[in-house]
Amino acid sequence: MDRRLLTPEGVRSLLAMLREDGFRIVAPSLVGGTVSLAEISDLDELAVGLALEVAPGRTRVVPSPAMFGSIGGPESLKRWQHPSQRVIWHGERGKNGFTGSAVVEESAGPVAFFGLRACDLAGARVLAKAIRRPLGEQDLVISVRCTSSAPTCFCTTMGTGPDVPEAAADLILTEVLEPKPRFVATAASERGAALLGRAASKPASAADAAAADALVAKVAADMPVAFAPEAARAALGTPSGIGWEDIGARCMACGNCTAVCPTCFCTTVVDRTDPAATVADRIMRWDSCYTPWFSEMHGGSVRSSISARYRQWVSHKMSWWWEQFGTAGCVGCGRCIVWCPVGIDIRKEVEAAIERSTAHV
Amino acid sequence: MDPARDPIRLFAPETREVLAVRKETADTATVTLAGGGRGFVPGQFAMVYAFGVGESAISFSGDPYRADIVEHTVRRVGAVTGAIGALRPGDHIGWRGPFGTGWPLQRARGGDLVIVGGGIGLAPLRPAILAVMADRGAYRRVAILVGARRPGELLYQEQLAEWRARFDLDVEVTVDAAANNWRGSVGVVTRLIPHLDVEPTRTTAMVCGPEVMMRFSAMELQRLGVPSRNLFVSVERNMKCAIALCGHCQLGSLFACHEGAVVPYDRVAGLMEVREA
């Protein structure tokens, strides 16, 4: 498709137009001391010129020469695709038992997601399979291709990035800083083309397009391949009782990794009642396989040890997901590494599991 | 997010009246609910909802041919099952179902059938036994092995006595431990398996009970010569949604609520050998 050039002001004008069109805007914003996807009510809330310096168990907001340089913030599309808490049923007790009905969410209006990375879009695709609930058709996706990566990134290992497939977005932007900041824009859908057509832009030269592609290609080339996904799938296919003691001692089973993971989909349902229990709301909320109650049955948890819970999580991500949904459950975004309070690196744990499985053959 | 495609609608229970509550053991009761089982097959389960407390996955334990009622045998082990166990006739309860897979009764036709139930594990097998008895000519030998920890924990005692009186069923009952006044068999249920009078290669086995009991039953049945592909077990996991959506019941790649609860033993044998899988 045609590629156009936008100035940084041109990108802002895209967002302003979307707001006028009635879209809620979800974009990188400085919230809670970090740069994260968030719904913004004003374009000034955009995290412009900020990036995250990330490492296992560590993040810091730092200035960035790029307009949209942040990678690794805690929120993914999951927050909007699969709400963390929602009432799904409301019931009232009467003289003859009780009556109730499903509470189906009213849409709060279409969302324009801005600044999504290739891993974010892959995460949304994978999550949609598990929750059988894609993004709304009215939602709009503006992706920003990665022109830098974090040390926690491993999208090339999982085959999800850094390039953005056109089918995944409406508009794809690539930020080029030299010699002066500009965005190469590719409309990837009719809606994306219509939007781009309304902004002040000019045709991108072949040199501009090549410069943008080269930046993305360099990110891919520089990112180390962490492990072979097919080896991980094989190694974690049958749970092994050996080798998990060490991770069990390091992991605190806090569930941060499952909360920030763009594909972790598990939920529980709890009842909320008034004191007299005349009304009851059934509330679905995110759950984590790291909690002791996750596998609770009469007589206790199936997975009472933290070792078993970590094994469950990583085996599901890397192996069982394939059988269930035809894809890996991991997209290589690295959030679980960044937001783990003790810096557990899934790449190293998977590598160790692969080594153990080959050593025992 | 598209509300029309929201699977959340599948979580809404219907309200059912409790018609009867029959005490089975000190902590177990069979509740009879008005309304049929929506064509359930033996081995399937329903999600039973105690208002304001929560839901629990409970197997059908009654006659699959009754269109007017359903029965569930519930052991009080937690808040939800405690609330279900405290129901009285005239009370109301939430219900949705049926869910999961059933026992391979079709597949078993024309051959011998071995049914092994341990403790509350006899409950999901009872509809299968009732279905077999309604169509007794379709099977060759039918053996039912029942185990419980103590004599007082044997379910359906009157019915067990009726079944034992029949000439077309081999029913054996054993308990793990008993006081001096028990004159029956003592020992784990798996010890009855070597004495089965069946043609192993033509035998289908349906086993339900604690995981360790199912594992040893499978071992004993295979030792007897029953091919592993003819062994079926019912796996139990924490189930919240019953539609392979909440993730709780996973056992390896298996969503126990959807691809199970009844599964070929070969599907889970490897997983059952691993601690905390």
C-alpha cells in the first residue's frame, strides 16, 4: 500500500480526529509512575518523549529521543479485551426462590488503540482464541513498529515481531528520528486509509520507506534468539517432577506475571451479596494459577507447591497452548520478566527446562 | 468488545425447585430437582448454584431416562456443597448444564463391562449403571466394584443390595477399614479387580474415584489384560465455568470440564503419574 509521511504534529492530529469521531483513546501514558497503555481523556496525557528502561524485575521512566519509545509497560490490550472485573449475573431472592439474569456489558463506545507494538497485537490475537472474544469491530488499531528493543524482548524467538502484519492493524507507523523526526505511515485497512487521508501528510519517498524498514530490521537482527519454541513445546509437553525446586524457592507466587501477561486469561467467579443476601451479583475477575486456591478441591490444592504452579504456568504458555489453540501462549513481550518482583526470566527457565529434557533422554 | 458474542450469557443459571433430599451418609445427600436433565448422558455434570454462595460442578447421579427430575449426589466439603447439602424440599437452587463428556456406553455394547467406583465416585457411575440395566441385553457380563473407606460411607445402600440380588450383575462391595460388626470384604477396591470374571480383551472399564484409586485400578485392569484404550476414567478438577473458558480445570492441555470429565485413560495416564500435575 501507499506509504505516507507524517510529522509528529500530524500524528497528534490523527488522535485529535479520532476523538472528534467519538473514539475513546487508549495510548501510552504516564500513569502510576510508569509508562503504560491507558485510556486518556486529553492528548496532553500522551507519554511523549518518554521511554522505559527495563530489566528483569526493574523499570524506570527515562527521557527518550523518540516520540513513542516505551516498551514493556504493565498493561496490554487484555485490560480492554478481557476486563479484570465485571458483573456477569445479577439475582434477587423472592418469596419463591430467586430470579436472575446475565448482565451483558454495554459497549462504552469504540476504542482507538494507539501505539500498539507487534507483540501487543499478537497478544490480542492469542488471547482472543482463549476467551472466544475478539476486539470489537468498531475498534481501531494504530500500531507503532519497534525501532528499538528492550533487553527483556524476545518477539523474534516467538515469531511475533518486531514487524507488524498488515492484517493486524488499521494504520502502521514507524518513527524515524534522523535527520529529523517523522513517521512513515502505512494504511493497512480502508478505515486506516480514510483516517490517514484526513491528516496532513505527503508521500513517503523510497528512501524514507527504506529507512523505516531498516530500523525495524535492525531491531530484529539485534535481538538474541532465546530458545527454539518447538524445543520448548516438546520439553514442557509432559510435566516432569524434577528440576523445579530451584524456581520454587525463587518464585513468590505473587501472580504479577499472570496479571501483566497479554494472554493469561484465567478467571474466577465470586458472589457479592448484601448483608441479608437478598441480592447477589456474580462477579467474574482475573485469577492466577499461582494462587493456592486456583486448583483447590476438597482436600486441598492440586498444585500446593510453588514449583508445581510455576511449572503449570510455563508449560501451559510454551506447550499445552499449542494443542488447545494452535499457537504458543507466549508472544515474547517480556512483561513477565520486567514486572516480576524478583526478576525471574522466563527465557532462562525455558532454556533450563529444554536442557533438562535433553539431558534425561 | 462485541456484546453479542459475549460467552458470559452461558453463565446464567436457571432456577430449580428442590423436590427431595435423601441422606446417603453422614456428609453426603442426594438432592432431587424439578425439571429434566436436558438430555444428559451418564458421566456428565451440571453447575449447581447456591444463591449468594457460589457454584459447584456436580455430576448427574440419577436415572438418565427420567425427563421430569434430575438427581445430584453431593458431599459437603466446602461452602457451596455445604449450602447444597443444607437444602430442604421447596427450596430453590440455580442450575445449568449438562456439561462435559459421558461414559462410553455405546462403545461398550456387545462386550463385557467393568464399573469401578470409589467413595463419592460411585455417583457419576450410577446413571451409567441405570442405563446399562435398562438395556441389559446389549452387554455381556457386567461387573460393578464398589469401594468406600468405611461401611457408613457406602452410597445408595438399598440400591446396592437390589443390584447384588440380581443374576445379571456381578456386584462386589469392599471397604478400606471396618469395625468388628462388618462381615463384608475389607481392602481397597483395586484388590477385587484380579478376581473379575470377564473376557479382558472384550472388556470396557469405567472408573471413578480418587486419582490414586483410578491409577491403581487402571494398572490392575491392564494386568488383567484389558487394553488401555478400553479404560475410561473421570477426572476431577476445580471447575468454575464448565465451558473451557476460566482455565481452572486444566490438566496438561486438557480442559477437564470440556474434553472430560470422562476421558480415555491413555489421555491422562502420563499426567496422573506426576505429582501436582
